[in-house]
Amino acid sequence: MIKEVPLFKSPGRFVFCDQYDKHRIEKLLVEAITLSEAIHDLPILPKWSSQIDPELLYSSVAGTAAIEGNALNAEKVRALDEGKIADDGHTAKDRLEITNLISAYRAIDTLPEKPIPLIFSQKHIKELHKHVTSDLPYKDNIPGAYRNEEVMVGDKAHGGIYKPPKIFEDVQKLMDEFIEWMNSDDLINEHVFIRAALAHYHFSLIHPFLDGNRRVARLLEALLLQSAGIRYVPKMLSHYYYRHVDDYYRAFSDTIRAKKEVTPFLEFNLRGVIESLQQMKTRIAILIRMLVMREHIHILSSKKSISKRQGDLLTLLLDDASGKPFTLQELRHSMPYSLLYQKVSEMTARRDLKNLLEKKMLTTDTKGRFALNLHGFDS
């Protein structure tokens, strides 16, 4: 469906469009849906969620803020949220931008998952903008209030300058049309991955506020995905956009030039969805393997196939999130392994390693380093 809206004072017509190359987009959409459903069915222990969820929050906040020039990385975002960050050169504005974004994402997290698509309103959008820009010293920006002056978006390096509609009457009219269009039967019946991307793209073109528009666009996308029960992607996409920021801006420019189809932006967006889901699927699979490995260690220990010390070594390796390989000398002299091996001979340490290699609980590389083998119980 293409919807052309005449404007009061801005030149031309604004186009709402959901037309795309079916061959290019539907293949990506099927892959994204399949991955999402597979992840949704995976068992997630509460302790895993308590580790994963904050990491995604902080990387998302850092990513979406960095696109707009904020210098706080995910580690510093966490420190700020936990009240542990010192004034190390970052401005009060930088810190408040981060605090506001954390608040916005947490507000989205409180929304219940619904069996039917979210019918959203301008109130939702204005509330997101208030979260993002409250108390920030953006010139003439009023949190939650649409603009009444001209703005320019983009730059020549990423496809050129785009001038959104420039007066309040046009902005208000387009936001009315945007809400009506996004809540129409045609868009409600689209998969949420498509609907959320279309919301992100068209909201960004309207650019209704004086500041904070792109952050609100990404939050609006997250809101729609979160309400549909999509796991992890609502936060991961912002970091994907940051890592591929040149392609992100180019996707906007290419789609604007395409005029009556949105294939470039949808294609870029769905590749981000797929990459995010693949990363999370791999991470969850590793966590599940680690859980199974603990049970396998317990079974081997109970059967006396491995000694208590060998079982303790494997448990230490499971507890070490880095997965860094180790040498025989590190086993005997470096923490935490030396707690087990500092009082035994080198021959005993070699015998332990040999036994664990034979049991396929460890692997070794060409440099003589050892590492946990999470596939050791497959055969």
C-alpha cells in the first residue's frame, strides 16, 4: 500500500510505502522468523537471563547513543547505571543522555507481551521522546512536543541531506497519518519485523521533534518488537546499527531515492535481525552445552572415570567465562588452577591432562595449549 499525503507548506507530497521486492525480502523474513521461533522455544534459566538481559541493555544504550555522538561505551553505561562511574571527562549531558535511554528501555521492558499486534498512538511516541530528552539542554527542544521549524537530516558522506517537512501543521498532519497507516489492517497483518522496520523508517523521515528523533525511532521499533514477544532483538538491533552505522545511513538514503519502495531499508534491517538472532542462538546453545557438561562431569566423577581434582579442574574451566586456553605451566603456577596443582608433581598434572584429553573433555592446539571441549559428550 502506498499512501501519498499532500502537505500544507512543504513542497511535494509525503509518501508512506510498504512496497518491497518480494524475492529479496521474503527470503530474509522467513530466515528471521525461523530463527526467532527457534530461540523462543529454547529453555532459558533465570540465572542466564539475569546475565544476558543487563548486557543487552547496556550495549543497546551505548550503541544507540554512540550513533548520535555519545562517547560512553557499554562498560561505562553499566558503571553509570550502578552508580560507580566517576566524572572522567564525560559531560553531564553525555551521562544524562545515557540515564534517559536506560529509563526508556526499561519502560518498554515493563510492557506485557500481547497475542495481538500493538495498536500504538502519538501518546506512546511522545512519552518515548520525553524519556529520551527530558532535562537535556537541546536548543528549543521541548520533550514530547512536535517542532515548528526546519531541520536537516543526514550528510553528504552518507547519501546527502534530507529536509523533512518544516512546519508544525505539516508535522502534526503527518503524525496523524502515520499513526492511522501503521495501525491499518494492511500493516497490522504484516509480520512485526516488517511493521517495526517500516515504523522506524517513516518516523525518521517525518522527524517530528527538534532533537532525539533517531533514538525515538529505534525505541519505537523496539517497542513494537518487544510487545510481540520477540526475544533479544529489540535491544540488539541498536548495537547492530552502531556497528554498521555507514550502511545504516546509506539504507535510509537509498530508500529515499527509491521513492515508492522500501526494499533497501528492509533488507538492511532484516540482515540485522538475522545476525542478532544467530549470535543469540549461538550464545544460548553454549550455555545449554555448559549445563549438560556439568551433569556429564558429575556422571564421570560418580563412576570414578575422572578424579575429584580432574572434576574440579573442569568445573573451574566452566566457571571461567573467558574460555582462554592454558598451558601446562599455567596449570601448575597460575591462579586459579594452581589451587589444584601447586602441590602435585608435573607428572601428575600431565597424567590428568592426558586422561581428560582421552575422555574428550579437553582439546589441545598446535601451541600445546588446552581448552574445555564443550562437544566432548556428543559421541
